[in-house]
Amino acid sequence: MAWQQLVFSASAIIAEQLNELLMETESLAVTMQDAADQAIFEPALGTTPLWGNTQLIALYDQHVDLQAVLAQLQSQFGSLPPYQITEVAERAWERVWMDEFKPMQFGKRLWICPSWCTPPDPTGVSLSLDPGLAFGTGTHPTTRLCLEWLDANPPSGLSVIDYGCGSGILALAALKLGAKTLSAVDTDPQALLATHDNGLRNDLHIATFLPEQLPPLSCEVLLANILAQPLIDLAPTLANLVRPQGRIVLSGILAEQAHKVSAAYQTWFAMQEVVQLDEWVRLTGIRLS
Ligand SMILES: C[S@@+](CC[C@H](N)C(=O)[O-])C[C@H]1O[C@@H](n2cnc3c(N)ncnc32)[C@H](O)[C@@H]1O
């Protein structure tokens, strides 16, 4: 056992009062959550409404004497609401998502496999991935939209830029699908590290750059899964990186933002059909001469 917690079930008013007292104990964190799945919509300005049936959870180091904490609370508060003491097993919390990360197929041939799994289809194109702390496992629709595009349009023999590379998932997929050269760009050094490491994991060397370090170059395919506003701001920069007749693939865009993003790229690209997955869309365009 690494930690222990005190879990109270209380009305909103009691939870709020008890919360103050719990914060004065040796608690590492105190959190409140709805115990009855009751949503709170649009609280009035300046108010912090709590749920009618609130669960109040105080987390402690395993060495703290919780009986002494309870005795102290009782002396300050009087009769305490119902509570439980629970143990919290030690886990690498930032890695809990790993349990959910399984091999996934994109399009016909492409597989993303967690680095700790064996590829399920030996005839497919499989890449091994450990995103570390960077974005990009393939579970998000915006990434899926790009991976499905790559599977349907393998960049065989082409030069590719992955702008906003995160874990490097799109860069790796492009290389595995035959890209001749690959440059990965991100503002986050953590992402560049994850991309580099994922390259090595797949016996591939990926050149990574902060945006300001990117040397003058141009590509035949540019992938950018970022968000609508940065994509709009980056339009001239990205357009400059794509050769005439080259293709751009934009993702990270909500359906209602498609028009604005598309408009920002129309000066340089013949924009093509919009493809939607859940509330997200993928835009593609061909660079005008
Ligand atoms: C949604 S993640 C996409 C990660 C991965 N390419 C994927 O498809 O799953 C967006 C990435 O873009 C990076 N990013 C955000 N703004 C950027 C900018 N202006 N220039 C370059 N990278 C940016 C973020 O740090 C993040 O790693």
C-alpha cells in the first residue's frame, strides 16, 4: 500500500465544511465528486455549487494515523457523516492509460501496436508505439482520420513533414508506408523526444525539429493534426513547406470549424472533400502551382 484515503458521503453543505477541515490535516489532496451522477449546469457567477450527494475524498500518505485524524475531525466537527477508509495501491498514474491501449487497425493494412504487444497481423504494416507523455496513441478520432488517410494514400517514395508530431505516430506510419524522407516538428520538446524514441523502437531514424529549427525544405505530403486556430495561424508557414501539386492533410478540427480552416488554406490549396469522424473532420488539399 502506498497511500490511504478517507472517503465521506455527505450532503453538499456538510461536504463543504468538512473539506475545509480536511485540508488542515496532513492530507495530500482533497477532492469532491458527485456520488449520485447528478449534473450541475451553468452555475451562477461567483458560486461553486456542490452536488446534493457528495463524495469527499482525502488522500494521505500510508504513514499517517487516520484514527488520529478522525478523532481530531470529530472534536472540531462533532458527529461525522458516514465514511470509509480505503487503500490506494501504488501505480505509475501517468501510465494507467496503458491498460486501455491495445493494437488498433487503421484502414486496410496499418496497425498501431503498443510497444509491449506482438503485432496481431504479420502481413500488415505494423508500428510499435509508446507515446510516453506525448499526444498520439491512435485512439483519438483526429489521429485516426490521419492514419486512415495514410493507409489509403501511402506516401511511397515521397517526402513527408509531420507538423505537430506528438508521439510521432503519423511520422512512423508515413515511414512504414514507404515515405522517402520524414521531418517531424513540434513546439513541445517532450514530443520530439517521444518521436525520436518511437523511431528507434521501430528501427527508424526520424529527424525532429522545433518549428524555429526547421531548415528550409519542402515536401510532397504535409500532415498537421493540431487544432483549428493554430492551423489557421500556421497556414502561410505550412503552405510554404508544400511543393506544387503536393498534398496537405489537416486534422484536429471540429466540424463547425471546417469552413474557417478551409478558407484559410484556399489561397494556396485546392481544398478537397471534408471527411468527418464523430465531431471531428479531416481536410485535405492539393498545393496550387
Ligand atoms: C493533437 S496533437 C497530434 C499528435 C500526433 N501528430 C497525432 O496525430 O496524434 C498536436 C501536437 O501539435 C503540437 N503543436 C501545437 N501547436 C503547434 C505549433 N504551433 N507548431 C508545432 N506543433 C504544435 C502539440 O505540442 C502536440 O504535440
